[in-house]
Amino acid sequence: MKLNAREKIRNAAVDLFAEKGYAATVTREICQRAGVTKPVLYYHFASKERLYTDLLRGGWTECQEQLQLAARKGKTAREKLIEVLAADLALTKRDPRMATMMFRMIFAPSNETPNFDFVRVGLEWSRLMAAIVKEGVRRGEMTGNARQVGEAILGVHILYTLSFLLTGRPRPDRRLARRIVHLVVDGCG
């Protein structure tokens, strides 16, 4: 399938932002990698900042849609938690560049990246997980503070995701999602 200019620009930008970060990536490099001129880039995206924020918003919107769909699967809270993590891990596996780009954004100095509200994104994730755990506690399927259990699951999930992005291990799949949920819900013992 032949990519149009907009898709070529997006692919080149994700590659470079993931490799180098926002501040170290210049529009000339994006254009060279995409095989387009600067006027073409600026026609589709008014600026490098607009391109970057569009990529982040698009990535988060897709992720959020997948997580919401996954949260409706499964009969028990534990199954729903596994489905949600498995959905996010599948996105990471499908396009690790986007996940890398998002983590680079989170850890970059605030003056080196355009404004993107990752706190809101994190809170949305956290609220989704807490709501599932709360449902499980209400049904007697699990115990604990719903917010804390949800945050603990997310914390372990983030560590494994970073490990995959940096080392290629562990594989981001349903089995890993199950391991994470069991580890936090059942404990280490």
C-alpha cells in the first residue's frame, strides 16, 4: 500500500521523535525521511509542534478507545483488568515507536517539548483501573483500596512496558497482562 504525503510525514516524525526526542528533531530531517518538502509538511501540519501534538493526541485517543473497549470485556474485575492491560500491551507491541515517543515526552525537560497534559492522561488511566477494581471489591472478588490497587497495577505495567521498549523483553502480550494482575491482586507471596 502506497502511503500519502501526510502518512509519510507522520511515520517519519514518529521514527525521529522516538529516536531523538522532540527538541533534537528538526523539520528538515522529518522532510528528508518522509521524502517531502517543507511546504508539504507545513501544508499538512502548521508546525513541528502541531505535528508532535497531533501524533500524541492521536496515539492517546486510539489507546483510550481500545482501553474502554477492553474494560467492557471479561466477566470478573480480574478479567477486565487483564483485558485492559492486554489491549495496551498490544498497542505497544504493534507500534513501539509511539510508546517510546510518549515516554520520551514524559521524561523530557518541560521546556523541551510542546505542552501535552500527561497528568490528565495518567489520571484517566488511573480512574479506569480504579473503577474496575472498585467493582471487583464491591462484588467480593478482591480486596483493598481501589485507587491504590489500580495504581499499583499501572506502576508494574509501566515498568514492564519500559523494560520491553529498552530491552525487547518481556513480550508485551496477554500472558504478561495476566502476570501483572495476579502479582498485584494476589501478592508476591
